[in-house]
Amino acid sequence: MERLRPAALGPLLCLVAACGGTNAPAEPPVGPGAALYARYCVACHMPDGSAREGLRPALALSPTVNGPVPALAVWVMYGERPATLSGRPYPSVMPRYATLKDDELAAILSYVRGAFGNSAAAVGAADIAALRASHAR
């Protein structure tokens, strides 16, 4: 098997870099929800919402994420031990994020409900405040 000479690598690398193709990195999401997701959620649920198979629930195309706001919001605010999503248990623990402000929680939920192939309606801070009042723990 013949090796490529270093002089031959330069043009080859230029060709590969110029192609780009569909594997070029996507623009990072912007906005307060995306930034908060990156801060609080991405370590477990991954940048694309796919999570770690079998360890944490995927958010992409999730019935819970796309379903009624109260189920998702209460899950995010108060967490679960062990974590469950869409009726499936996971060995990891969903942390409690009730200490976040209403507008921060609404931004995260709105982001998740509109990202990763999800297409659910946004969540308002007033929705979170009402849920917090009715589910005080």
C-alpha cells in the first residue's frame, strides 16, 4: 500500500475543507432559552436533545415535551428520583430547578418545546407562576 507524501496532503485537505457538505457544523441556537439550556440541561440531555441512551430521557420528539405544559413544567421544577419521562424510568436523577425564576423556566421550556424537532407552543412566565402556586411543595 502506497503512502501519501506530505506534499500531496495539502491539496487533498483543501479539497475536503472546501466541500463542507451536510456535515458542516450548524449555527448554534441563540436566545435566552438556548443559553439557559446550555447552562442547565445540555450536560445530561446533549446539545441536540438526544440525551445518553438508556441513562437520561431524550427531549427530541418527546411526547412529554410536546404534551401539556404542566406535566413538563412540574417535572423540570421539582425533578424526580428516579427520573421518568413518558412513563419510562431512567437510572439518573432529574435535578430540581424550582429555584430558577419564572421567566428562566419559561425560556428553557419554550426552547425545548421548539427545538430538536419538537413543535409545541411556547410557555409564558405567567404559566410557570400559576403552576408554581398550585404545586407548591
